[in-house]
Amino acid sequence: MNQLFAAFPRDQILVVRSEDMFSEPKLTLETILSFLGLSYTYCGEGAVHNEGKYDLSTIPGREILADFVAPYNERLYRLIGKDCEWR
């Protein structure tokens, strides 16, 4: 990500969580289009594909993985100025 910020000004980079696209697709799309300087045109509700509901607490080794990626996530959050709430 540092290479991305070295190549482009921060105001030209928008980081969007996929979770936001699934939970609030219209608002997220409006945010993206606004960032790009484009206007929003309502095209109806989009179909949901590959939707899954998962109980993350049942994933074997989840705590070990979460502990491993935590410092990398925190570094990313500081870099983009946004807490993605991946815990």
C-alpha cells in the first residue's frame, strides 16, 4: 500500500470495505461515484449473489489468525486513516 501512496496522492485513493458494499450498497455506491466526480442514477435494487451468514467464532484457529493479522490491520488502519473493524 505504501507504493500506492507513493505513486498517487492520498486524495486520489478511496478504500472501500466489501462489508459496506453488502450492508449498504446504495450509500457505498453513492460514496464511490461522488469520489469519482460522477452523478448517481438509480437503476433499481441489485440482486444479491453468494450471500453467506457465518458465525466467525466457530472457525477453527480464528483467534490465532486474528492475533497474527492484528498488527498488519492496525498498520493499514493508520495508513488509510480508517478503522475497518476487522477483529
